Amino acid sequence: MQNHLARKIGLKVAYYRKLRGYTQQQLAQKIDVSLSYMGKIECGALIKCASLPILLAIAKVLDVSIMNLVEDDFVSRREIR
């Protein structure tokens, strides 16, 4: 179950990163993590989900709410309106 959640969050991080025009390297630098760790976040390869401080930093850089990253539905209710 936790790997499934990590994978869903990773897909959303990759989606919003690309939408904002960042490379993995650029996002990793902005949140002060290694490129390798950023790649693991995006592919859901972490044993546990990324920590809350890391997810908050990603959300801030990508200018999305933390809920956009962790909600079960890919499209947030706000984007539907």
C-alpha cells in the first residue's frame, strides 16, 4: 500500500515538475536533495514515501498545494472548476 502511494505521489511530482519546465536536476537543487533521491521520489522507489518537509518543499517550488501531491484523485477539485 505504501509503495502504491509513493508511486502516485512520484507521478504527480514528475507531472507538475514538467508542467513548470524544470528538469529533475533543477528541482533537486531547489529543494537541496541529490538527483538520485529526486529520481527515487518520482519513480516511487523509496521504501517509504518522501518525508513531509521534502514534500512541502517540492510543493512550494512547484507552486502547488501539498494536497495536489497527496490526494488520491490526480486532478484536484480546484482544477475541475
